[in-house]
Amino acid sequence: MKMSNKKGIALLIVVAAVIVLTILSSVMLSVLSNQTRSIEHNIARTKAKYATEAAMVRSLDRLRRTDSVSSVHSVSGSHDNPGAYFNVDITSTPSSSFPSTSQLDFTLDYDPFSDLSSFKRDDFEPPIIDSFTIDQSMPVDSQGIVTLRWKTTNATSVTISPSLQGWDSNELEGFYNIYGSPSYPLVPNIYTLTATGETGNPAIATVQVIVKPTATFSAKPLTISTYNGTSTLSWTTTNADSVSIVPSPSNDCNTPLNVNGSCTIDPPPRPLSEATYTYTLTATGKGGSVEKSIDIEVDVPEPTIHSFSANPTTLTEANCEFTSTLSWNVDNALSIDISPINTHIIVNQSRYSGDCVVEPRSTTNYILKATGYEGKASKSSPVKVEFHACIPDKPCCIKR
């Protein structure tokens, strides 16, 4: 009987031990399972953390390379909770399509208890114009050719203004040739490329076509008189900002000259060695300068003495007559000389009339000489002024 009781107690002890071991095993398995899940959770969180940081670094690097960001103010946030985020405050450059300050949000999106974790960026991917250029190393002629080229990132559409003839494509990367012709000459246009994305502000860039100036220059008439001739200069220009003429025109030519205009000139006296007046127009614009010259032929007529006289021609000392007035009328003379009185007069007009008083003491022949351009001269016939002195023992001028 005692043996039977001992067997029962032993059986109970074994059963109890099995139950305890079972409970302990279950507890240990649960602990191990939770630890495994925690490790997987931390691995997933770490993967999401570094994936998000890598995306953030790539984005900021792209912004810096496109000169859209001048500085990064702060990077803040948490990796430890589902739905965690990073805030990045930036300051954009004036040319950037970002506002003066912008915030980029990077959000973690993962299941802590899954074997695969991923991230997504909830911030906008603004469109970027990687390049917008014009194939133009130097100014082109108005009938030349230029090529626009562009490349964008994160854009869904692009537009170019002013509109390009025959281009209705929406190429996010491409080129377009602009041809100049007599009917449609190239002009110094500013072209604007606008790249639009799914979200965010559009990106804008500009280029300018630089075209050489052109000019026409004419004069009417092309032949004028040296002394009283005038001619009208006329000019038209394209792609010019200013115009100058050498030698500087006078009369009704306003300064500064208009890029298109005309004026009447009265050429100044020229050196005797020149046969023409040469006027040179220079039109200057962003594309450089162009010169046009025109020659105005000068007609050099012979100087003419229309009249040369004396009044009176006879002087009688007994009658107190001592002076005579010489008078003349000449054309096309630069100067006149009267001898023997050594009178030299500069003439500044085509027709010149004048007089002077002489007081001979004997009968005198006066000669007038008119000199024109290139040494051309004309002489008059002598003008004779007779002088009759008092006769001794005869009444004479009591005023003397």
C-alpha cells in the first residue's frame, strides 16, 4: 500500500514537471518570437531610414547642381515612428522656381512587422530646366540660322514663347532651328522656355538671339556746288540702338541721330586736294556695328567777277575831290584781292558784293582778283581813277 502511494506521488511530480516545462517552453518561445519580430522591425526601420536619407541627399544634391538652392537651414525629424518625416528648410536663389523659402517633406511609409519596408516622398518634385541654350558663338546675319536647345527634368510639358513657326510639339528635350530670310529676317528676340511639372511652380529660362545690325545710306543729290550746294542724307537701320555720321552733319540734323532718319547738309569748305565729301554712317547694336559710306561729288565752278567799278572815276584837287569808292560783285570766290592797295577780303558766301574807299594822289589803275577753290581765279579789267592835282598859281581847294 505504501508502495502504491509512492508511485502516485512520483507520477504527480512528473506530470507537474511536464506542465512546468511546457509553460516555460511556451514562455521562452514567445519571448524569442517577440525578440525576432523586434529585430525584423528594427531592420525594416533602419532600411527605411537610410532609404529616406539617401533620397533626401539625392534631391538636395540635384537642387544644388541646378543652382536652385543657396543654403540648407535645417534638417529635422524622427526615424523612430511609423509616418516619421524629415523637414528641410531651404533658401532659393532669385532665378529659382522655388519660393523664397521652401520646405521639403520626406515621409517614411512602412509596416513595422513586415519583411519588406519602403519609403515614399510626399514632397513635390519641381520641374527643372537642365539647360536652355542657343548655338550662337557670335552675332548672326538677319538671314542666318540659329538653333535653340533645351533639356528638362521632372517636367510634364514645355512651352516656348514667342511661338516657334511650325513647332507644336511638346518635347521635354529637343532643339529647333530658326531660319532668317528676306521675308522673315532674324530679329534679336528673347525666347522664354517654361517647364511645367505635376506639382510645384513652373521653371523658366530665357535666351536671346543676337543679330548683326544692317543699314542703308543714301544722299540726294550726289553732286552739289562747292559754294551754295546742299544734299539730303537718308538712312534706315535694323537691329541698331544708335547711329552716328562722320563728319558730323550740321544744319537740321539733330543729335543724337535717330536710328532711321534724314537731314539736309551744307558741306563745309574742303581741303583743296579733295575732290569729294565722304560721309560715313555707323549703326551700332547688341550684335556689333556696321558702316556705310557715301561720296558726294563737288562741282567747283569758276569764280566770276560780274562788276568792278569806281565812283567817281575822276578826282580834281581844286574841287576838293580826294576819294573814290570801289564797288564789286563776284560769284564763287573764296577771296578777293585789290591792288595796289593790298586789300585782301575773305568771302564766305557764293555771291559777294562789297565796296571800299580809296584816296589816290595820282591817277591809279585798280585791279580786283577773285580766287576760288583749287586756285581758280578771275581778273577784272583795270578800273582807272584819274586824279588832277592843283595847278600852281591857280585857285586850289581851300579845305586843304
